[in-house]
Amino acid sequence: MFVFKIRIQCLCRLGEKHQIEAVLVAGICTDICVLDFVCSALSARNRGHVTPLRDVIVYSGACATFDLPVHVARNIPGALAHPQELMQHVGLYMAKSRGAKVVSKVSFAASKKA
């Protein structure tokens, strides 16, 4: 099942209905949107709102963030520099430190049905 952007309330309902045990997360803005979703999903899991959910997995190869160099940010009122490579690592580090599994490879096995 692929879900592009999902609200945590939807994840809770889908998790219960379909007995989802793992969520694979990928997206743009690793340190913002991806991290926000990961933290929310982990919080919902930890509070028992997504009963069967065990793993929140971030596929690092399918995540990215933007680059706003210092010399550009200086010319934009209120802007802060956002170095892409550093912020990508910060987002992945924060996700892992919160309890997500960060992986660089993903493979899917056929499910065994009884």
C-alpha cells in the first residue's frame, strides 16, 4: 500500500483496520515534513493509538531536503540558511534518535497467508 501524504488520524484508522505493523516513510524535506510525520507516528504508536504498529522505517534513499546557501539567505528578509547535506543528515539523525529505523535499502518479501 502506498500513501503519499497521510494524516496521523488516518494512519491510526488504517493501522487498526489493516493491522499495519510497519510504515515505510519517504519524502521531501527530510528535516521538516518527514521528521514531523515520523515523530507523530512514533508518538501515536507509543500512546497505543496505532495498536499493531511496531516499526516506523525511514528509507534514506527516498528522502531529500532543499538547499538555501548562506549567500542567498542573506538577501532574503527573514530567511535562514539551510545547507542541504547537513540538514539531510540532521533529519535522519533526529528520526533515528526518536526511535525510527533509518535504512538505505528496502526489499519486500511475499506475505505468507495462512
